[in-house]
Amino acid sequence: MRCRICEAELPAEAMFCGECGSSTSATPESRRRADPRPGDTTVLDRLRVAQRNSGVISVPIEGFAAPVPILDAPAEPAAGSPSVAVETPAAATPPLAAQSPAAPRFTLQFSTGETLTVHGTGLVGRRPLPQPGEEFDHLVQIADRTLSVSKTHLEFGEHDGTLWVADRFSGNGTVVRRPDDGALRCEPGRRYLVPRGSRVELAEQYFVVA
């Protein structure tokens, strides 16, 4: 009998290998370390693309989110103490006329043939799912039989009238190709400006911003 890990000769009744210490029932497959990458994606062997710094808003995903104040119920004032006015969320909301104008709309033309007009924020993937506490205007689902696109692949939003995208730590990454510019691989957790006419590649799928 031989050890299936190190091929050392073993007695017939041996339970462990005297050379490598492995169990006689162990196989190379059982000793292989688990792959730490996301398991919902078929990982592709893609060519490296040039790294560029143009058009990068170097802010983590949560960087643009305004903090939501937590207002506790006002406590009963003690006798003789001055009263304190607590501003409620309704009072903090500006009147309709004072609110910012409607967000610009962008048309996403997908490689799958669909065209979608979006505004505000959203997630894109095979089955996009927000994290607890997150809210988005769009959840865009891509039909990808090759499983190269992650379930929640990227996030998008708007900044100063321009669309931005942020890779959500996908298995195959996100590549942005701007007009008259080279390919830019997105660093997960960073927001990248995507002007109209750009192509955003999600593994084997893509969309063009119009």
C-alpha cells in the first residue's frame, strides 16, 4: 500500500503515513486548500489591462452616502430645566420647491440585447441583492448562462451629471473603456466616472452608457 499524498510505501494495516503524517484515506483533492474567491462565479483567465488614474473618484463605496441621523425620543425635561426642541425627520426635509432638480437619466445598452434607462443608484448582476441597510433605485439583473457575472457585480450612481460605477468585489472584475481612452480595470470599492459613450465590461457581458 502507498500513501496517496507522498507515495511512500506503507504497511497494509497502517492508518497514517510515517513520512508525511497524512491519513491513509486522504487524497490530494481532500488536502487541497479551499478557494477564497467568490463561489457564485466562473472565474476567467483574462488578460491584464492598463492601469490608469484618470476619472477616478478615489472614495470607498460608502463615501458619498450621507449619514442618517438617529433621533431618539425626547426625554421628559426635569422640573425647572429649559425645554429643548428636537428636529424631526419631516422638519429636516426641505420643501418640494427647494429640493434638487431631477437626477439625469442614462441609457444602458446591454450585450444581451436589452436597453434600460436608469437614474439615481442601482446594482447590476445575475441576481443583485443589497446589503442590510442599503437602498437603491434599480436592481438590474443580467441573464448570463456562463456565470462569469457575479450575483451582485457592480454598483452605479450619479455624480455631477456623470454616471459612476464601482465594482462590488466581483469574481471577474469590472473594466471601463472610455471613448478615446484605454481600458481601465476597476479597483473594488472605488467609484469610477463613466462618460456617455463608454463601455463597461462585466466579465463576458458588457453595457454601453448613452
